[in-house]
Amino acid sequence: MTLAELAERPQEKEASRTRRLKAATRVAHERIDQRIMAADPFADRERYGLFLMLQYVFHRDLDCLFFDERLDMMLPDLAGRRRLLLIERDFADLGLAMPRIDAPPMLSGDSAVDIAEALGWLYVVEGSNLGAAFLLKDAGRLGLGETFGARHLAGAPEGRGLHWRTFTAALDAIPLTEDQECRAIAGAEAAFRRVHQIAGELFA
Ligand code: HEM
């Protein structure tokens, strides 16, 4: 798709890259929000375990991005934003077995990952930490919190908002060609598609 074609789409009118990514994935986000909440993940710890599994599979799929030196040069505190280990600790807190997955992660090996698409994936996983504030409150009803069972939903020490704005300021400032811009959006769309796929399998 060319930029001229993209200009026909509402998201292209948005001022910043982050806003364009948000506009492009608004419907996908609404759908996943509804899908997850419909699965009642905070009804009990067993249901929460399914949600934790969704988070695990998704974060495992993109984990290699947090070790990518090219991305590390573009984005602040990339390694510190990784939440897979916290998800693993949440499983341990709850005495739940880690899922055994034979398939390789969806993204693997930095040479195979297109850098612009990777930015779209990272936008999605970082953004999901904003909504996590609401999920953390719900998790509290099950006796879970940022030091037990719901560690991966915690905000950053400097505050969720600031942590997000530091990320988006850097993301918005990266020079991308028109083609890369489109691929960043494609990456964010692919990330949401993947979350939908996992939710479909787990919450069937
Ligand atoms: C794994 C599933 C999810 C993913 C990948 C995801 C992704 C995202 C992304 C990318 C953003 C940032 C949007 C932006 O401002 O550019 C966001 C924000 C948000 N999400 Fe989610 N989300 C998920 C699940 C949920 C669920 C289940 C809820 C329901 C409570 C939710 C509620 C929110 C809210 C309220 C915000 C906006 C927070 C704010 O602007 O302060 N999200 N999410």
C-alpha cells in the first residue's frame, strides 16, 4: 500500500506515529478487550490462569525483540520493558505449571525480524501495559497484585504514564520511510491478530 492510499484512511491524518498506530488498531483493540473480558478472567484464579497463559504465549512470541541491538539503540530501556520473566513469576506464585509449547515463538532471530514491523509489535505490547492498570485492579479482587500473581500487570516505578510517554516519544522520533511506516502499522496489526488467535484457542 502506498502513502497516497493510506491517506484515504483516517489513521493517516493523525499527527504522530503512535496516534496513527492507535487509530489503525482501534477496532482490533476494542475486540480483544471485549473478548478477554467476556472470558471473565477475574472470576477465579483458574480463569485468571488462562489469561496468564495468553499473556505468556504473546510475550514469548515477541521476546526476541527485547534483545535486538538495533531496537535497543532506538528505544529507551528496552530490556527493562520486558515482562516475560514477571509472567513466569506469576505462574510460580500461583503454583501453576508453565505451559509447554512445542512451536517456536512467532518472531525469532533478529536478522529475520523486519525492524519497522518490530516497532509495531513493540507498540502493541508496551501499550498493553496501559490497560493493565485496570486489569490489576480486577486482579486485586482475587488477592493478586504487583508483588504476587499479577506482577506483570504492575506499572513502572516512575509511573505508567511517564514510562509510556518516554517510549512513544522515542517511537515517534524514529525516521522511517513511507514503506517502513506502512510496515510498522502492519506489525501492530499482526500483533493484535496474534493476540486474537491465542484468545480464540484458549477461551474457546
Ligand atoms: C493482551 C491484550 C491487550 C493488548 C495487546 C492491548 C493493547 C493496548 C495498546 C496498544 C494500548 C495503547 C493504545 C494507545 O494509547 O496508543 C492499550 C491501551 C489501553 N487498553 Fe489495552 N490491550 C489489551 C487488553 C486490554 C483489556 C482486556 C482491557 C480492558 C480493561 C484494556 C484496556 C485498555 C485501556 C483502558 C487503555 C487506555 C489506557 C489509557 O489511555 O490510559 N486493554 N492497550
